[in-house]
Amino acid sequence: MSKACTRKGCGKSFDKPDESECWYHPGPPVFHDALKGWSCCEKRVISFDEFLALPGCTKGIHTTEVAAPAPEPVRETKLDRPTTIDENGVETYGNAPAISPGSESVSKPESPRAIIPSKDTLNDVTKKFDIASLEDPDDADIPIGANCKRNGCNVKFDGTNRDSCTFHPGTAIFHDASKGWSCCKRRVLEFDEFLKIPGCKTGRHLYVGPIEDETNKQEEESVECRTDFYQTPTNVIVSIFAKKCDESKSSIEFFEDSLSLDLLHLATKRFKTQFQLYGPIVPEKSKYKVMGTKVEITLTKANGLSWGGLRAGESGAGMIRFGVSGRTGTIGGKEIVYRNQS
């Protein structure tokens, strides 16, 4: 009976370990913003499917042994020192007034949680991953042994099994050491455990996929978009300069401390990224809208703290701007609004 090679990047079936070449990745996976790859290779891709299809870089012998997982790297975070810390542990930065003891503290949310955007946002995420729109044609010629293309399903076609597919309709989420799917709440640390997370939706297997109209098919180009932002005591307003954004083929996902963007603009240019935010937000109250020259995103802060940048770890020097409703926190103001005291 044939066995499946367990080396990362191989996955071929074999009867004898040395009967065919085994090309695999000896290093661990690397996920940085929207880029995905392996530490042993230089190539980086954006989509998760492209990442899984990256060919191995090292030649070896097939095996069924499972390698011990590598320890997750410890990330150091550099924090600015507060000017004062009161008896309750509340920190004050700069020469802003200290917070009164009666002020309500707001704790940072736990691990990121996928939130489906409300209807008044740019585009319901479910549009992009509409289960009904991804079906094999009834007359599709499916080869025996074809793998199901749905995320989280590893079933091979045996000639009859076209139904009962359990899969993930969302996108893969990699946040620091946490890994999971946008359609599920479960998060794991190890990449191998991530691949084993059971699907959360059921439907029919997708072995071939819908037939694309080659006459209208245009090759997409991965690009970067200029990003700008400013803030008020309660919101952070982000502008993504993606001209003529296609609403039906774009999506934005809010998480408690991260943001995922997938924007198609100017017909063939796609801007795709995911990053950790400088501070926590309230996903249910955050929204966005598409304009002629940009996409404007309003992030609702989970607390009244000022952001030193848009992304976690940014210093924000020369970038941060505050609302101009008062003296404190305005451009040129001497005091930082570290917590909303209203």
C-alpha cells in the first residue's frame, strides 16, 4: 500500500523510500505581513495556495516520520518609558495630566478574532467566498486521485465522492505565532496543527473548479498602495489610495488588533496585506467605504489611547496627526492624549 511522504513541500505517495525523488523544505514556514514562504528559500508569495505549491529546495528520501516542531521565536517589543506611573499602575506619557483614580481602565483584547464586516461597509466578506459560486460543473472531467481544492479538505477523488466536503470558506490568518482561519475562532501555534484544524462549513468537493472565460481573463499584478492616516480621540481614519477599487472583488477584514486588506483596483492591480495594528480596535464598530480615488477605513479604538503609528512597532515620527477639536492633542500641542477621559 502506498504511503504519503510527510516532508514539508513533498507529500508524494511512494511504496519504497528511494523509488522517486523527494524535494522538500527543511526549514520552518515564514509569514511576514502578506508574504509567505520558507526560511530555507528566498521566494515569497502572497496567497496561501501559492505558498502550499512552492516546490521543495532540498533533495532527500521519502519518509513517513513526523519531524519535531521547531520552537516559536520569542519576539521582543521595545516600549517607550512612561513619565509617571500612579499608585494604580496607570501610565502617563509626556506632560499630559495624570488620569484620575476613578477612570475606568480598558484591558487589551485577547487573541485576534475574525469579525464579518457589517452591511454598511465596502463589501461583505462572504461575497468573495460564496460557496455556491465555487462548484465543479456537472460534466467536469475529474481525474482519479485529484485533490479537493477547498481549504482544510485533503480528500482525493476516487470516482464517486463528490459530496460531503468539510472545509474553511475564509482566509488563512497568521498573526505573530498564532495561526488560524478567518471563518473560525480557533488559533494554534504550530503550522502542522494549523493544517489539521477541521473545516467549519460543509458542501460539495471542488476538484476542478469553475471554467474561466479565457477571453475576459486578465492577469493580475501584485502592487503596493500608498497609505495615510490621522486620528481623533475615538477613531483612526486610514486612507488606502487604490484608485477605482472593484468592490465585488475586494474585501477587508477587521480583527481586534489587526487588519486584513485585499483590494483589486484599476482592473488588474491587487493590493493585499495583513498587519498588526498599533492599538486594539472594536471590529463591530469599524467600517470602510470605497471612493473614486481611495478606500477610506474608520477604525474605532477600543480605548482612548493615542496611536504612535498605524502598525505595531512604528514610532510614528512625522506621521501621527490628531483631531483639531481642541488644544490638547492637536498639531503642535504639547500634551499627548494617552487616554480618553470623557
